[in-house]
Amino acid sequence: MTDHATHTVLIASYLEPEHVERIRQVDPRIDVLYEPDLLRPPRYAADHTGVAAHRTPEQEARWQGLLARADILFDFDQTHREDLPDLAPKVKWIQATSAGIGQFVSRMGYAARMQSTVFTTASGVHAQPLAEFCIMAMLMFNKGLQRMIRDQARKHWERYAGTDLFGRTLGIVGVGRIGAEVARLARPFGMTILGVKRHVDGVDPVSLHLDELHPMGALHAVLPRAEYLVLIAPHTGETEKLIGTKELGLLPDRAILINIARGAMVDEPALVDALQSGRLGGAALDVFAEEPLPQDSPLWNMPNVLVSPHSGSTSDRENGKLTDLFCENLRRFLAGEPLRNVLDTEKLY
């Protein structure tokens, strides 16, 4: 890559002007295209999907002209998911704003249709918000938060005993950046932390804030010890419905399940059965088999379930972290260095 090379970056989802300017300042060799009037308006801070909005024919022609010029995309284009490979033939690299893009890239056939394109994930950006969600869920169940809210609403005073986290055992399935952050935040509570990970050879459990690290094949040996189970493994063929009737039955009586991975990792009807029977003490769910969660799902009305609308990872400061990552990768791209968080399109993470 020569010093005179020019690269065109197209920002494909809403980004605050100060972050756009930070991208522009990375290097004079890049031309940054950002036209927010052509993008879907965000529904909340750091919303990268936005509200479906109509473009006039003139606006659509302008947008397609920008896609045709771009060789780097900040985020996938939500308005042209199916025909993106045709409309953006020059794109060499797409920086996603989500960590779990493997299934989406596979479903869209991008790996085959965009063979010269590198996809990078937002892995690590959402680690702390998701880890905090897990700590919140464990404390919520232990301290009887839902009971307090119900009793307060009806002005009912009745003392009760909660419990604490000290000496309890936490199992984490999928100890990447998010899983390691869950472990780090749980450690001050005095918990015993067990990790389950696909690749464990040469990995020091202490480096991941774990007491023990086990391969995925040892999952059934770990489950009977996991009073709290956090799921944060990527969605692949191997992890599809990883937790079913048998696995839920192996957990300690009244265990708490926290799913911040993908709904497909859990057999949802089996989960409902375990919750309704009281075998499982509770579940904090940020993801579901079908999203939005259908109105007729029994999970909505269960007193031992927290339903989160796939928002455990979101933060009003997310776009700053995403811009940090993108700017670092831009510098690497221009220097011909390996990019961070490159998606393996076969492993899907």
C-alpha cells in the first residue's frame, strides 16, 4: 500500500458527529462519507439498526452511489442486506458493530459472495455491560428484588431471608472476553468460578479470572456444580441447543440460568418446563429463540424470569468504544497490519 493510496470509508449506521470527526482525523489518506439523512434514525443511544425510513428515489440513488464508492464500511447496511455484495463491489473490509455476526454473515452468504472482503467484529466492546448484567441478575435473584417490587406496589410489609454470593459456584460457558469479564466482576464476591471453553490447551485459568478451566467436552461434569450458569458461547452448529432437558437436570436444585449468548443455545420449551416445575430457581434471559419474544410466550408472566429485550449489551457510551476499535483497525489497515477481531467465516466467530 503506497503513501498516496486513498480509501473511502462509508459509515452505514448513525454515529455521533464527534465520533465521525475522530475517524476523519485518523489519516489524510482516507475519505470518510457520512450522510445521516440517508440512514435509519436511531431509536436509542447506540442503536445500529434504527427505524425503517423511506428514501426518495433521489436519496436512494445517492446512497447506492456511496455504496459503489466505498472500500471500507463502518457497519453493515441494514437497508441492503441481500444485495450488499452487488451494490458495494469494492468493499475490502467491513467493521461490524456487533460481536455475534457469524450466523448473519453465513445466512447472507457474504463469505462466498464477498470473497475479497474481511469482516471484523465488535468483540470486547460489550464485555463490561454484559458482565454487569450478569452480576445484576445474580444479585436480583439472591436479594429478592422482584419480590420487593411486587410487595412495594401493593404496600405489603413482610420480612424474608435472601441469600449471598460468597462461596457460591458460578459456571461460565464460553470464556472469551465477555466471559472473562463476568469472572473478573464476580471474583470480589468470593465466588468459585468454573469456566468451559472450546480451546483450553496452554490457557492459564488465572489469566481469565477463573478457579478452574474445562474443555467443552467436560460440560456435563461442570453443570452439577454450577449454582449459577452464564451462557456466552458463540452460536455455532456445536452450540445449537447445547442446554436441553438433560443439561438443565444436571444443574443443582434451584440453580439460576443467565443467557447472554443466543437463544438458540437453549432448548426453550425444556427451559420453560424446568422453571415451571421449580427445578430451576430462575432465569435472566437477554436472548430468545424468537425475537421479539412472542406475546404468548409463558416466559413473560413467570415470577422467576427476567425478560430483557436483547439489551444487556447496550450502553449509551457504546459508540465511543466502537469508534476506538474502528480507528485502531483503520490504522492497522493502512499500515498493512493484521486487523483485530477478524471473523473466521467457517467457525463463525
